[in-house]
Amino acid sequence: MSIDSTLLGVNVNAQSTVQAPKLPAWDVPSRMAFHIVYDVKNGPKRPAIRRPYKDPSRPANPRRDFQLHETRQILDDLMPEGCDYGIVTFEAGGSKAQRKEMRKTAEWLTRGWTCGGTRYRCIYAHVPDDGFMLFVSANSKVHTIEDLGISVSSDPKAAKRVRRFFAAHSLMYKGRIIDSAPVDDNLGTGYVAELADGQLITVLDFNMDLLDEAQTSLKDGSGISSLPGFDGAMSTFGGPMGQGKGITADNPLVFLWNIVLYDSKKEAIIHNAPSISESYLTPVCIHSKWICRPSQIPAFTRTTSLPRLD
């Protein structure tokens, strides 16, 4: 990919920045085997144990069934061959005694769960407030969340980042990072990602040290994206740069970057797997775990520049 830094625009001969009117469809099947829900209304003694909805001859029961759109797409893609997963979610709130009982229930669940004759082991859990637990097939080689390529810090906000990654997103689009490099003028780190249909997109993880306190407050919780469906969407971005989130908008003055992330968080990182997810409004998620060797990829121009965004 070549970038004309003199014109501050993408070179007309470049393969680059999304020209097609749509993004390639997500084609990863669901691997979610169960979803156990503990809510405030029913308490810890009456959980909803939900399994895949497979019988269209009867109406879906939300306390018994989950439907395809409720699967956790990033987990579907990260699971190795032959490994399924299940999740447990805890709703925040309730009395002090009820919250204590919820914590005891979570401790008990860490011993494992059996669903449909298959045993599952717990590899990740956080319980305070809106709790989340992740289980995988006990006969798999996945023993920790790090085995899926995800690192989670001990920061109190890490649980919130993990929940956001593992939410049910409206749609997803796979891609892979093919290059990255520091950007001129210390603007941050630039990434190039290739989508499943060969389209290339560029991502800037902006250096927030360049902004003063007022500018940081203005940019926090926002982002820039020229990708179809991003304009005005509530989006989540993640990968080796950490996690970015907020309302994204198109900015025609930003020529070189399809996506600009402000104030990416580092409490939860998907290694070697940049993803962009849209949880609320429009289809804007890209998830990748495939990296090719430098000799296989086009060089990313190290002299890229970008107008200062005040």
C-alpha cells in the first residue's frame, strides 16, 4: 500500500481504503453451547439456563433458549477446532445478602459445568457488579484466557473491557493485520488490515499525549471512521492496541485513515488480533487472529502524516 503524503491522500494506484459499498459478511459458526443467566429478579437460586434454539416448531423461550444473534462472535472465532464454550452472566444489583449469595454461586461454578453430556471448565471469571464467567470444553487444550490470545490486567476496569469484547455484536467482518509502524510527528501507531475480500483499511491509534486536558476531554469517547455503517454509530475497537470505544463519525478531512482511535485502553488486549465491533447500531466489527510474515505483505509507508486534529 502506498500513501501520497504530499497530497495527504491515498495514492490512486493503492489497493486501499474501502472503495466497495459494503464489507464482507461474517461466516464463523456459533460455538456457544450454553448461557446461564443470574438476574436480580429471580435471584441466585433460579437461574435461566439457556441453550441454542433449534426447534422452530415452537416459540423461543428467552429463559430456555438463546438465538443465533446472541452468540459471542469474538469467542466463536477465537475457539480452536473442536472446542465449544459457554458463558454465565450475573446482573448487578439486589440486596447485600443476594450479592453475597451470587459470589458464592460463582465460586461453586468455578468447579465446572456439564451441558449435554459434555464437561466444561471455567477459564475466566469476574463477579462484582455485572459478572461474567467463561467456560470451555474440558477436553480441549484451552486452560486460561491467555490460551485464546487475550491478556487481561488486574486493573479494576479490566472486567468492563472484557464484557465489551465478549458482548453479542450485531455483525462482524474478519480481517488480518498485515503491517504496522510508528507514524510521523509522533501521532501514534498506524496499522493496515486486510479484510476477507481483500480490501485494505488503515487504523491510527492516536497518541493522546499530544492533546491538552481540554482536547482530551473532547476526544475521549469518540472516534473517526469512513467505513460503511460507522458514521454516528456506537462502536468498540480492540486488538494489540487495546480497546477503543465511543461514537464514531466520518471526517472527510482525514484522508489517510479509515479509523482513528482516541485514548485506547490497555486493560484487555487481543494479541495479534485487531478487532472492531459495533454493539448497538450498525454492522461495524472486524475481528482477526491471522498474521502473515513480513515477507508476504506490502510495505506500509513509514512517512505517513496526518493533519493535526484540534
